[in-house]
Amino acid sequence: MSAAYPAVPADFPPDIARRWAKHQRKEWKREARARRWASYGGHPLRGWRLPVMILGFILFWPIGLALLAYFFWRPMMDCNPNLRAWMAPWKQRAREAVERHHRGYAPSGNVAFDDYRESVLKRLDEERRQLDAQAAEFAEYVRNLRRAKDQEEFERFMSDRGTKN
């Protein structure tokens, strides 16, 4: 028996020990299969997918076959969470490189124009930051208004409820 399987207790009779070892191997294989599919969000034919695939085979067999292929290959094409976390630093570096490329304009050869362009871009960035701050303030204001309105409606409900009792 492999080291991966749990040991059979020594006090088991031989026929029960064989059955128990077989059961343990099945459990181990089932758990390994579950671990393998877990990174893709579970088995591809769980839930509603199996009945839909069977219905596809009943209606027209190429539909069922296409659904079967889609259900099994879709998780493989999706970026699993482990891979996503592994790729995050490269994605961030790529984003930064694109931003540098779009912000770092090539010099025109005219120093006065380059200085002017730089000052205008700095001013626009400052205005954008101010607008973003104002948008955040406005969102907070709207959130507070909604909260006050909800509180007022709740208090009105409670007072109406109290008068009916």
C-alpha cells in the first residue's frame, strides 16, 4: 500500500482490511478529484449544467456535445485564482508602462513649447484631482441624504405602527 493512503488498523480481519483499504483508496481519489476541480470553481457538470446538457442531447445531439465541450473547457480557459494572484504584479507593471507611455510625451524639439505643454498638463492633472475630490464629496453628500431619507421613512413607519397598536 502507498504512503499516501492511511494505514489499515492491525486488529481488522483480512477480508475487512481489504474492503477498508479499498474504501480508503476511493476516498483518497475522490478528495484528489475534488481538489483538482476546486481551483476551477467545482466540477463543470454541477447544478443546472448536467440537466441542460442532457436536454441538449435529447433535442439535437450536436447541441449536447457543444454544451459538454463548453462546460468542460470553459473553466480551463478561465484564469484560476492562483494564476490571477501570480500574474497580478506583471499586470500592474504593464498598466504602469502603458500609463508612462501615454503620459510621457516625446519632446517636440522646442523647449518653450515643451515647458508650456508640461505646465498645461500639470494644471489639468490638478483640476482632475480637484474634480475627483469634489465627486467624492458629492457621493458622500448623496449617501448622507439617502441615509437621512431612509431614517425619516423608518421613523414615520415606526410612529404609524405605534399608533395602530
